[in-house]
Amino acid sequence: MKNAVFAFLAACALVAPAAMAQITPPDVLAKSVTDEVLALIRADKELQAGNPKRIAELIETKIAPHFSFTLMTQLAMGRNWNQANAQQKKALTAEFRALLVRTYTTAFTQYSNQTIEYRALKLAPADTDVIVRSQIRQPGGPPVSVDYRMDKSDTGWKVYDVRIEGISLVENYRNTFNSEVQKGGIDGLIKSLAEKNKALLAQAPAK
């Protein structure tokens, strides 16, 4: 889990500054912004201490607005997405967004001097969907491969899936979502996600 949450932090970091004069290539954006965010963590004692309010503010203002949560939810739902009406799709996206943000908030307190190396990306002018490949190197352990699926939007490149050692975040949730839909339908899945989010919120320490 430690590698997973750190990988998600890296994925979040690479999409932070969407408002730019021109669209930065995804691999260049990944390296420059990840370096900036990790430097911020090193310098911020409240982030290092795991202050949930400080972490939440950083995620909500710098990271979450630039993630393709709707596309992530659609892919995680698979064929079940078409069974949902507009209101259900909105609720699913909101709950899944909240779950991802709350689950991986712990990434900020898991950081312990890992470094990230990105592979060069051959990007054609017409490309709108790419994979940015990287490795997380950690003291005393083997490197962890992390691939980011990124989609080009009008405001820049955004992550819509993360593969850690070949395991897709979206596909992993798809199995869980499909099981929940089979048991209780779309509304049952929404209820299950809402309950998980309430439980995570209740577990958060007050600081």
C-alpha cells in the first residue's frame, strides 16, 4: 500500500498546473511538477506531520481539479456506466472522486526520500492519449514501475488511470464496482461508496 499511495501522489502531482500559456508535453510536465510537489512536501512540516486539513487543502486546490475523475469513473464502471442515468452518473463520480482523494491522502505522510525517474516519451503532434512510464526508486528496496495513462484536454494533459507494477487502478475498481452493482444495482454501489467515504472521514485524526 505504501508504494501504491506514493505512486498516486506522483500521478496527482504531474497534473497540477493545468493553466499554462501552452500545453506542456506530458513527460516533461510529469517530471517538473512532481519535483516541485515533492520539494514542497520536504519543506512543509505540517504535510510531513500528516495534518489532514493542510493535506486536504493542497489536494483540493492543486491536484483534484486537474484529474479526469469523470473518465476514471466511466472506465471503472465499464458496461455498467450505460445503465446509470445522469443523476446516478453525477453521484458515482462525486463519491468515487471523494474515495480516491481520501484513500490516498496518506501518500503525503508515506513519503520517505523516494525518487522518481521518467522515461522519455515519443510524442506525435496528433497524439491525444499516451502512456508516461516511470520508476519509483526507494532506499533499501526494488524500483516500482508506474505508468500513467493521460488524455489531452483543452487545458492540458490529465491522468485517467495509473498502473502500478502492471496493475491498473481503474481495472481494480472495476471488479469491485461490478460486484456491487450485481448485488444492489447502481444505487447500491452509490450507497456503498458513500458509506466507505463516511468511514474514512470518521477515521481521519483531528489535528
